[in-house]
Amino acid sequence: MQIVSDVAQCTLGDIAIAAAAIFAGWWLLRRSFWPPTARFAFAVTTVATGFLLTVVIEWASIHLLARWSYDARMPVLPYVHVGISPVLQWLIVPSVSLWLAFRAERSGSKPT
């Protein structure tokens, strides 16, 4: 049962990071509507915010709070010593998602 709780907690954390990153994109670019007119700037701001939040949360969870640790085989980023896979998740998934959303919006199609 602990695994269900852990997965739920990680999922909620990912949702919070995504919401904060999107909000940061809107706030920093002073946009309050979809789709943002400055798509590239919005995407860069959103992905960069998600990346930075992920690094900070991972670092604090590992080094300050000792909530989890990585296996010795986990590749980590130099200097901050956080896992590459959670960081890549926040570089790849939002980039692809935003690209698909902007592409769908440009073509006039609605997501189903």
C-alpha cells in the first residue's frame, strides 16, 4: 500500500510543477490567455521553470530531507547530484506537449 501512496504523491508533485511552470510562463510574459502569442518564449519559460523546480525539489528531497536516494547506477548531474531521468522528464515531456498543442492550434484542429 505504501507504493500507491508514493506514486500518488509523486504524481501530485508533477502536477504542481507543471501548473507552476505554465503559470510562470503566463506571468513572466504577461499573458493570460491560450494560446500564447509568443509561443517560443512561452515554451522556453515554461520548460526552464519546470527544469529549475525539478532540480531544486530533487536536490532538497535527496540532500536536505533524505526522502529518497538513488541507486549507484543512476546517472546524476554534476555539481547538484540529482538524477538525470527526472530532469530529462521535465525537458522532454513539456517540450513535446507544447509543440503538439501549438501545432494543433496552428492547424485549427481540436484535441480529442
